[in-house]
Amino acid sequence: MTERSEGTDKHSTVGPVTEQEASRGGTVQIEDVAVRFRMKKKDVTALRDVSLDVAEGEFVAIVGPSGCGKSTLLKLVAGLLKPSSGAVRVRDEAVKGPRHDIGYVFQRAALLEWRSARRNILLQAEMRRMPADRARERTAELIAMTGLTGFEDAYPHELSGGMQQRVALCRALLHEPPVLLMDEPFGALDALTREQLNIELNRIWRETRTTVLLVTHSIAEAAYLANRIVVMTDRPGTIAEIIDVDLPDERDYAATMAQPEFARATGRIRDLLGAASAAD
Amino acid sequence: MVSQSTASSVPVAGVAERDRPGPGERFRDAIGRSWRPVALLVALLVAWWVITAAKLVETYLVPSPAKTLQVMSDKWGYIWHHTWVTTYETLLGFVIATIVGVLAAVIMVYSTAIEKTLYPVLLFAQVIPKVAIAPLLVVWLGFGLAPKVVVAVLIAFFPVVISMVTGLKAVDPEMIQLSATMGAGPLQTFSKIRFPASLPHLFSGLKVAVTLAVTGAVVGEFVGANEGLGYVIQQANGNLDTPMLFAGLIVMSLIGVVLFVLVEFAEKLLLPWHASRRGAAVTTTY
């Protein structure tokens, strides 16, 4: 609970996350957070009154209209952005600057085009100075897990969008982060690839038991993947409702879609988002 | 290039084959690419020959291609020596301009204060006609190598700085944020992300710079020298020796072309990922 000094910060979070550290659990607490930007001499409130508790190993999806501050929320958790008021805690530590114990996936894969798929994944290890053999072993595991086998030596421009996003996911998971942050990771993909990656993400989440915060535009994606869905309203962004999805963690795609619980959750999100835009 | 595949075991061999054609295919490609400029060059030579052969212009004003070629072969040793001098000055100027330009760009990108201070000075240095300060440099630095190299540096420096600054700033901001979550320090972010990402921009600047460096060296020689192609041309001009003048001009252009090709070759060698992507973008027509 004590605030970490700069020195211990480096030692505790850079490098592979040790088992001991991982056992501390990937919890996230957002307490009454607000974010204001100053644009053209005018204050714009991006987020206000946002409070959210994410339990260890939980999968939370965040949906809402464009520009409601969903991505801002992820950046707060990652420590890439400082809240104007309120507090963010990751694994029972106050967030002060970029967190090194998270994995981050953007909508664009953001791969280095001069590196092969494998070496893009290994960037994570190089930056953290992970032991080389451990990094190689882990990369091989992830490549197999995400179905990248055979594409290890391909360069980003030789890969499809779905394959590129798989590489980005591997890179985000290499150091076994307790918390995985995903900002519309499948938003740029075609429907079929997206569906396939949703199925894979469900499996990967169950295998790694990492805490996931997923920002998405897709209502179906949110309901298929998440334990809880945070529905946000438009500017200033705030939480309209948090919906529990009462489905088992292991989810067959078609069968889940047919569940009454799935229909209830998606229906509720539509109601809320419709109400949010109608109130505009 | 790889067709989007759901099967995870598709090998990348297909990619490799398409990216690396066999020697025969590469030779045919090279001919396919270069016949147009070669044809244009031949057409110009023929035009030159027709103009002089038909005596449309006095031969003391425009010598015939044959005469020019004869001078080049007769005075081979003389031309070769001065060619080397100019090439040496050019290369030295180009290398110094590259090193100083890249360093200046890095410093400017990392410090807004320095950028704001340095930018107007750079712009001022760029807009001063180099021909006008060359005499001053000769007064300061003498008739030797130094003033030529300095003019070459001054003239080649600007495109290097501008392209490098653009390159360093063009990095995907999400990549930088990602690097922060990886616990990377500024040095690591620079060496593994920013610097390699800026290289395609740098190389387009280097291609401009290397041709400008030739001009710089020759301008330096014009003002005061007893060596180099600039000197050769001035001598030939004084003697109304137009064949030698033409020979000098041709060799000078060849230096520029050869150096340009060398930089382009280095780019292909160092940035294969960039070259292949650019190639793919250009050949979209059928």
C-alpha cells in the first residue's frame, strides 16, 4: 500500500513479471476519476465520476459511443495519462507514470516494419532485458497459442490485418502481464477474422487468467467475451451502467449467441446506448 | 502479400519466392526498367551529333560528341586526377554533412528550446547563396581542400537535417507509448524505435544531399583552386577549349549520378523492408 519510490519501481516492474509478483493479482481500482483537457482556451471534460473495481482475472469490456473517453480510461490505467482528479490503482499500487506490468494492444497493430513477426514480439523482451532463453521459449509458446506458426519470419507488410494483430497480442503477453489492456484491438478487421480472434481471445484469457480491460464498439464482442460490461455515455464520458454477464468463462461462439443471457445483455447495452444518444 | 489465411501452418515460402526473383528474372527486370532512360540518352546523343555534324552551331561553341570523346581519351590521366580530387572533396563534405546533420536533427527533436533557437540560424545559413560566401571561405581557409569541403557541407547539410527531423517526428505515437509501458528508457526508445523508423526519411534527404555536395565542391573549386573538375572547367573556359569543357561537365555529372546510385544501393541494403514495400506500392498497374 505504500507509495513506491523511483528506484524500487524499476526493480519491481521492469523485467518478466515473477510468479511472486503475479500472485499479487491483476486488480484495477478506478476511484472517482475525472479527466479534463484544455482545448483552444476551452476546458473539455473527457471523463467524470468514473469509478470501477476490476477483480483479479476478470474480463471487463467497455462500450460506448465514439469519443466518450473509453480509450482515455485505458490510458489512465496504463499510467500514460494523469487524471485531473481521482485515483487509479493497479495491483494495489497507486498509478504514478507508465505501468510496466501491463500489456497494451491498440487498434492498429503498431508493429515495427523492419522487424519480423518474431522479432516484433521479442521487442518486449529486449526493452525489459528479459533473459534471452526465457524470452525465446515464451515467444514460441505464444506463437503456437495464437496460431502464428509459419509466419514467425514474415514482415508486417507481408501479414494480413488479423495476423498483425495476433503479433501485437503476443508482444503484449510476452512478459505475462497481470493486466491486459486492449483498445479496440479488432476494430479494423473484417467480421470473419474478428469473430475468429474473439474465440481465440476467450481461450487465451482462460489459459493465462490475466485481467482484461477491452474497449470495443461491438456489442456482441463485449457480451461474448466479458464477465462485466461497462456502458459509457457521451461527453462528458461517464458510466451509465455496469452489466453483469452471467455466462460460464468457457464460451462456444454460436451457443453463447443463442443464450437468453446473451440476448439480455446485448439488449440492455442497446437500450442504454440508444438512451444515451437520444438524450443528446 | 501473404493471402490472409486461417490455416496456421501456411509456410512463408511463397512470400520469399516472390520477393527474391532468380538471376534471370532480375536481369530481365533490370532491362525492363532501364531501357527508357537509355533510349532517351541515345536520342540526346544523336541530336547532339546531328546538330554538330550539320554545322547548325559553330564547333568552337559546341564540339561534336566524337571530339569530346577524343579529348576524354587523350587527356585521360589529367581528367582522372582532377575527377578524384572533386570526388574526394564531395565525399568528405557529404560524410561530414550527414554526421553533423543527423546529430543536429536528433538534438533539435529532443529539445524544443534548441530547435527554436537553431532553426532560424539553419534557415539563414541555407538561404545564403553558397557561391557568394565561397570567396570568403577561400580568404579564410586558403586554396586547399578545406574551403571546397566546407562549401559542400554547407550545401548538403540542410536536406539532411530537414529529412532527419521529419523522420524522427514521424514515429507512430502509439509505438512510443507502448515503449513506455515496456519500461524502455529514452536511449532504448531511440535506438530501437525512433532511429530505425526515421531512416527512410533520412535516405531521401541523403540522395538530395549527395548530388548537392558535388555542386558544393565544384563551386569551391571555381573560386580558387589548382585542382579538381571546377579548376579544369575554368582553365578550359579561359582557353576556349570547349571539348575539354564538355568533357569536364560530363564527368562531373557522372560523379553525381554514381554517388546517387551508391546511396540508393546502401538504402536497399540497409532498409530492405522499406524498399520492398515501396516497390510493391509502385507496381500496382497492370
